[in-house]
Amino acid sequence: MKTKKIRVIFVCLGNICRSPLGEGVFRHLVEEKGLVEYFIIDSAGTASYHAGELPDPGSRRIAEKHGISLNGQYARQFIANDLTQWDYIIAMDSTNHSNIRQLGALSSGNLHLMREFDPEGLGDVPDPWARGDEAFLETYTIIRRSCEKLLEHIIKEHHLPQ
Ligand code: 4NP
């Protein structure tokens, strides 16, 4: 058993729509592969508007439909102290990415865009907030395939058992 865990955090604006899905989907994939003991997984928002809230009902619905648990998630703000606490900071869009950078110095190479890992295209993970279930499905689909590749990438980078 590894002693130093691999720390992965997903970051969006409000931490109620996209990043809770990132956290939930990634944890689900890690559990499926039996790799839970290697990871610490979290999510946060660059803004504090929704601190303390549960994930948005749209995210909860789409997660539940796909057997993904968002239980135990409450929104919190991403703060300067987080910058060096995580091996992988995964920003959902370019605005989140630049807001994170503006908070201060990062650890070398630890900040990424979610869609760097999307085999079907770059760009932002669309924000489904205050939109309908179709928007949440599109967002979920992008996050799901990006998280699959992200986990493959981390497994290789850290020589984890497969
Ligand atoms: P998220 O979506 O960043 O994916 O959690 C949003 C949630 C709330 C707001 C914007 C985006 N808002 O403006 O309150």
C-alpha cells in the first residue's frame, strides 16, 4: 500500500454543477478499478456563492441515472492554500483555469484543463447551470470520457496496478 496518496481536485465556478460530477465520476472509476487506497479526490469552486450547498438537482439527477454517487458533497471555495496541496488540479473551463492561476504560485505542472484529457475535443466543459436536463447530459458525457482518460494518464504516470 502506497503511503503518499495521489491528490486530485476538480474545480469549476460554483462547485454545484460540473466539479461535483467530476469528483463523483472520477471516484466511481477509481472504485471500479479497485484503486481507492491510492487517491484523495475532492472538488471546489473558484466562487463562494454556493458554499455549503449540495450539488445542483440537475447534477444529482444525471449522476443517479448513471449510478454515480454525489453523497457527502458540499460546495466549498477553492482557496490559495489549495494551489500546492494537489497533484492534479482539473479546471472545467479556461476562466476557472485563469482564476486559479491568479490566486498565486502553483506546484509545477499541477494545473490542467479537464478537456486536455477529452479524446473528442478541447475547449471548455459547458456550464449547465440553470439549463435543462439535456445540458446536464452533455456536460456529464464530456466529463465521463475525460475522466476515463485522466485516470488512464494517472495510472501510467504513477505506475499504478491495472
Ligand atoms: P458550476 O455552475 O460552476 O458548474 O457549479 C455554476 C453554478 C452557479 C453559478 C454559475 C455556474 N452561479 O452563477 O451562481
